[in-house]
Amino acid sequence: MIIKKKKKMNSLKQKNKGKYNWNMVILLTLIPLIGFFGTGIYVYHNGIVWQEPLLLFVFWFLSGMGITMGYHRLFAHKAYKTNNFVEWVLMIFGSMALENTILKWCSDHRIHHTKAETKEDPYSITEGFWHAHIGWIVKNVPEENNRVRGVKDLTKKRAIIFQNKYYFGIGILFGFIIPLIIGFFYGRPVGAFLWAGFLRLTIVHHATFFINSMCHYFGKRTHDIKSTARDSWIVSWFTFGEGYHNYHHKFQWDYRNGVKWFAYDPSKWIIKGLSLIGITYDLKKVKENVIIQNRLNNIKIQLTDLFNASNQTLKNSYQNRIEQLNTKSERLFELWSEMEVKYAAQMAKGRLKNKEIIRGLIQERKRYKSQLNSIRIDLQVIMSYVQKKRFPAN
């Protein structure tokens, strides 16, 4: 009876609250208004000096890295480890973004991954673009859905405990007061406050929001065709590498989002760079053969769906060729896995002692990769033919 009464009272409270949290609506409306129009008006009357775009970029970079390297890859996914000092630094930088505490941010994000595209997903794309972008922040939700959970592992970290007490003060001090003070040194405190404060915060907010919205609408689904998450190199440019969202949803524990060496992912480069001098360590990384195997499986799923929607004659015309490619790829993956075991054993003995053997195994890996990429291209050609309902050339 008591539990039922409590649930009824919570339900009544929720109804009385209304649909929207008007404090958040006003705040998230004022920030971009001041950021764009306030800065625009200031520039119109006072012009631009080089310090202000520089301050914008520096504070955007620092607060963005606080979210990508800190909140996201370090705390939410534990994709790598680092020392206490770096945790404190990333906590401060992340606080500047004013995207909530680490505990709340990570709680929501972990639920987003475990309950993706369901009613329990805080920013589910199934509720629409606007909801995933910003609606979930400004809407009132039931108290049980808003509580912090699934982050017990983070509650013992001193930086996070400290932030949980003084989060807003940290964000305002480092994100607004410090730019204002810097502005006094070159005689334009208001300009620094607007450029590095409000304009920077607007960009950081909506860049992050676009990962939840745009990266579920536009881009490629190279790694998981069943997921709505997509890889967008455009979003990556504004989020320091977070736009490769399809890969991230498939392999969320990887410290990289842009898995290809040329993919724009400065967060990945910094994490890797710091590992070379021992500041970051235990970097989690999906093996290359696993990524390639997953890509091939993803193409096979698409082919199966296409064949199910087409006639049997078309399917039969490609069946033998696909079976040949599947058999060949399976054998290559077996050989690659065996080679990786040998490679790990030789590396354990010492790179310098077994230089020639290791070099030979690396060449072997390259051959497997090349052959599997050829198979992938063949399967993609078949898929394009099936999509056009074209039969193979005799």
C-alpha cells in the first residue's frame, strides 16, 4: 500500500511539473542567443582582435577534450587509464562544458548504450531528431528515470567526488571568470567573456548534441547496419573525433572513434601520444582482424536482407560466388588468428631478439588484410548489383 501511494504521489508530482523544465528551456535558449547575437553585436561595434578567436578555439578545445577524453572515453567507457592528476585536469576541462556532472553524464551515457533505441534510452533517436538533440534535456522526466545509476565504480575517485559537490562553481570559474580575467590583460574583458564564454559554450553544447541527433540520421553504417548510429566525418571535425558513431556503438570500449589512421580524431592521437610517455596506459583497442571480420559480416547481413526482398533466381545466380568468398574469408580469418597468437608469443620474448620472425609475421598480417579487403570489395560489388537487380555477367 505504501509503495502504491508513493508511486501515485510521484505520478501526481510529474503531472504538476508539466512537460518542460522551463529553467532549462530558458537557459539553453539564452546561451546561444548571447553567444551568437551578443558576440555579433559586440563585434559590430568593437571589431575583432586576434586574441578573441584564439581564446574561443583554446577554450573550445579544452572543454571539448574534457568531454571526449574525460567524460566519454575515460570515465564512461574506461577505454584507457591515467593518473590522478590527469583525471583532475580532465574533470576541470569537462566542467567548463557545463554538460552536467561526470556521474550524471556517465550514468545517462551508459544507459544510452545498454538500452539504445528503447524507451529507457535517455536520448533515444526513436523519439525523433529534436528529442535526441536537445529535447531530452529540457523535458521533465519521471524521477526514477532521472536518478544516477550504474556508476558505482566512479564514486571512489576524488576528482569526481569533488566535482559532484562544486560542479557549477568549477564550470563558471574556468569557463567564464578566467576568460574575463584574461580579457582585462588586453583591454577587452567583455569580448573575451563573450567569445570564450558564451559563443564557445554554444558550439560545445550543440556539437555534443549533434552526436546524439545528426549521427543517427546522416552518414555510413559500416560496422553495424542494424544500429541507427552512423559515422559522420563532418561531426568529427566539431567534436574532436566523436563523429564516428557507428563504430563507437559497435566497439564502445575502444579508445579510438576514428579507427583508420587518417580519420580525424585528435582525442585518439592525444591519448596515444600520452601513452608513449607513460601518462596514459592500458589503452583498449579492437584487433584489426576483428574489425575487418565485423565489416564483412555487416555486408553479409545486408546481402541476406536484399536477397530476401528479391526473387529466387537472382539469389541463385550469386549463391556459388558468395559461398566461395565466405569459405575463403573464413579460412583467412583462421590463419590470421593463428598468426596473432604467434606474434604475441614472439613479442613476449622481446622484439629485438626476434626481429626477423616478427617482421615476417607483420608481412603475413598485411597479406591477410589485403586478401580480405579484396573479398570485401567483391561482396560490395555483388551487393550493388543485387540492389540494381542486375544478374552477373557470364
